[in-house]
Amino acid sequence: MNPVRRSLLVTSALILLSGCATLTALMNPVAPNEVAALETALTIADRIAVQYTDLPACGSAGATALCEVPATKAAIKAKGLAAYNAVKALEASSASGAPLALSVAQAAMAAYQAVIPAASTTN
């Protein structure tokens, strides 16, 4: 095979393959209900987190039977901000960037939900 023709075929194949990722993203955009589900999950997690972080710190003078651990409170704030930013990035993403933004937002939400205690610590 002629080296010029082979080079042209290889270049054409690379161009076609690089277009597949963009084409896949355009053909499989993120559905609005997936974004809405993440927004709802974020709102619910925020409400639970606020209930936890409003408790007095364990070991403090005003601590009751239910109390919050300061390290957990800090983790909740950090993961909550990361989840919020990821969901907002998903909302603002283009069709080609949406599948990646969805994965990032889902991972951030899972991390956020994981740091919120299922039950409050007792003093």
C-alpha cells in the first residue's frame, strides 16, 4: 500500500474515532429527570445535615444526649459544598460534557451522603 494512502487512511480513522465520543455524548445527553433527582437528593441531604450540625458539640457544656462530632461537622460542610458545586456544574454543562458532569455529581452526592451520620452520636 502506498505510504501516503496509508497515512490518509490512518488519519481518517483517527478523526472518525475521535468524533465517536462527541457523537455518543450528543446522542445520549443527560435526561432532565436525572439532574432533578440529584437536586432533590442534595436538598434532602442538606436538610438532614443541618439537623445534625445544629446539635451542640459532644462534650460541650450545652451538650444533650444527642450531640455532633466537630470533625463530622467539618466533613459534612466540605462534602456538601463539593456536592453543591458538582450539581451546579452539571446544570451548566453542555450536552457533550453532561455525561462526565453527571458522573462527577453522582460521586460527590454519594460522598456527601456517606459523611452524614444515620443516627446522631450520644453524649
